[in-house]
Amino acid sequence: MSMLIILGTLFLALVLMVVLVERFAKPTDEKQQAKYSKILPILVFVMLIAALIKQLM
């Protein structure tokens, strides 16, 4: 029962966060979006390597 309460609370928090971000977030311009698209694949690769190393140790 407590697991359902935790999951329900997390779901409500996620819904609240999505609604607030959609309402109050500033849109990103093309220059900033291009910068993020260059950095994001590198960060994902680094995180995958770190997770692999953590699993092997």
C-alpha cells in the first residue's frame, strides 16, 4: 500500500512540474539549442561509460 502512495505522489509531482514548466519556461533560441545538441550526445556517452565502469567494479 505504501508503494502505491509513493508512486501516486511521484506522479502528481511530475504532473505539477510539467504544467509549471510549460506555463513559465522561456523558449530557447536556435543558438542555444544548437549548443545543447552538440553537448548532449557527449554527456550521454560519458554517463554510459561511467555506468559500465560502475557495473564492472
